[in-house]
Amino acid sequence: MTNSINKDLILRERLALQRTTLANQTTLLAFLRTAMYFAVAGLSTHNVLKIQNSLLIEIGFYTSSVVILVLGIINFWRHKKRIAQNRKHIGDYKIAYYE
């Protein structure tokens, strides 16, 4: 009996990787949005808060914004690399069927 390649399995794997890629991009956009919120908070702190150390609070918001942005970019590239490593294994089910 000859084993055939399960094309539905390969299609599901490809679709799962596409969903994972889209989720990774969405996560990057969420990091970017959060970083922008912190930057806007830093910009508006000086005008809204009339306290002595508002400059320190602004610097804290700006620093948090940059850190969040850098962490988001690192997270995006790390997951993108992992997704690319898994993509090359799709379609290699022939090896399991013909050995």
C-alpha cells in the first residue's frame, strides 16, 4: 500500500504560519502604539503637570518609550527568525512517507 502525502496537512501548516506571521506583525504594531503613548505622555507632561520635577518625569516617559520600542523590534525579529526556520519544514512530509 502506497502512502500518499496529506496535502490538507501541508495546507494547514502553511495557513498556521501565515496566521503566526500576521500575529507577529500585530504584536509589533502594539509595541509601537504603546511606545507612542509613552512619548505623547512625555510631551504633554510639561504642559499638564505644573510641578517642580516635571522634567524628570518627561525623561522617564521618553526613556520608557525608547525601551518599549527597542524591545518590540527585538521581539519582532526574534519571532520572525523562528517563523522562517519553521517555514522550511513545510512539505518535507514526503520524507516520512517514503522512508
